[in-house]
Amino acid sequence: MNSVLRTQGLGKRYRKRWALSDCTLDIPAGRVVGLVGPNGAGKTTLLNLAAGMQTPTEGTIEVCGGRPAGGAAQLAKVGFVAQDTPTYAGLSVRDHLRLGARLNPGWDGALARDRIVRLGLDPGQRAGNLSGGQRAQLALTLGIAKRPELLILDEPVASLDPLARRDFLRDLAEAVTELGLSVLLSSHLVSDLEQTCDHLLVLVGSRLQLAGDTAELLATHYRITGPPCDPGTLPSDLHVISATCTDRQATLLVRADTPVQDPAWSVSRVGLEDLVLAYMGRSTTDPVHRTTLEATR
């Protein structure tokens, strides 16, 4: 399977500060990838590098088989919707579609018009008079109608109310199914990722902490509860991600390639939010957990 995004030792530095460090990824095409991490973790930097809006300080990045922004053909392969779902306040919905048609050689006018009708947007209404949810849907329409191979979305639902967020994510899921898009979606809202994404990236402190297919990550992480112990004395096939210990009990979130069957421990599955929070709470010097490509394909 072809890779939609591949990086090797990718880094971006602003003066003395590294916004992204030693990032190595290989994501197969056809995935809906959720990118999560705290503010300042490097999420927007990674997205900007993938879109060709910035150049690396070190390492390499390949998107859809080429260098980001490496010519008109490469630009046509990537759609990008920034965090503020940018539209032009003085232009009408119709004007935006005309602009999209002029700027994008692969523009699908029928798809764009059909979406506008289905969304109930007035083609003559100026974008500045639309609601936040309507502007987000207009921006998504522009990104999809470009017919990219990879659609990059940077916090597209951050400012939307729950209903508008639900509608946006539903429409995104439908577009992925109908058009076979690959999507890289940054969000602080893990519940949104759980609904939409089948691949997960966690960035913390400019470094990648977790990468892999969501189903496999959830299948190989467990919460175990038992008597107090030194995590360093656990079997070598249990990798401790987080630990909470009291005088009477220890609760650990662990990664294990096989089910945990020690009778001394009570074992339960881990939800996506708990998994993400555990990795976000780790030291950035801890080893990165990447699922192998052979396992994800």
C-alpha cells in the first residue's frame, strides 16, 4: 500500500526552539488520521510542513509520493483547511465556488454545488453573514471539491457548537467513504477522533509519542489494578505507560502484545481518551510506541 505521509527524522526549529523534533512516520493511504496533543506540541507545525507551507529544518517529508508544494501537480494532491476555517467575508458562497474552480485544475463543480444545496446554504449570501458552522462547512466543501488525495484539517471544529461539530464530522465521514480520501485531522477533542479516525498520532513537547491504527492500539493497551508494586519488577513484556500507586493498590496502564493473564491483577480495556491522556502525560524522553506497518496494513 502506498504511503500518504512519510517522514524521517523530521524537525522544524524557530530560532532556538524546536517546534517538531525527530518525527518519523509512515502512514498508509486511505486512513483517517487523528493528530492530538497539548498546545505547543507541534501539531500545526507538522500540518504546515505536510501542506508545504513551511520547510523542514532537518529530516525529510514526503506527501502523496512527492515533496510538499513541489509544483502544481503536487499542490493539487493536497487540500488544507486551517484552524479558523478561512473564508472571505465579503465574497458570497457562489463567489467562493467560482474562486475554487479557477484555482484548482481538478475542481469538481458538481460535487461543490450539490453540497451547497444539501447544506441549505444560500449561494448569494456573503460568507461574513454565515454562522460558524456554515463557514466551516463552506471551507470543507472547498477542500473536498478540490478532489485531493490528502485532506489536511487543522482544528476545524474547535469553535463550533456540539450540533455543528457533529454535522461537520458526519459530512467528513461521508466524503471519505464516497471519495476515498485520506485525511489528517488535528483536534483537541478526543471524542471527535473516536468517531472519525482509524489511525492515531500523539505529539507531546515537539516529539511523537504514539503512532498506529486505533483498533490495534486499543487492543494492546490495558488497565491493570493490583497490590502495590515496583513497576520495574513487572514482566518484561509489560510496558508501563502510566502508574498510580497508593499504600494499598497500584493502577497501571500498560502496553502488552498478548493479553494480561496474571491472576494477581484485575484487567480491563482502555478507552481512547484514557490512552491519549496517558501518553500525553509521559516524559518526551520515553521510547516512542509505533505500530509496525506490517501490523497496520
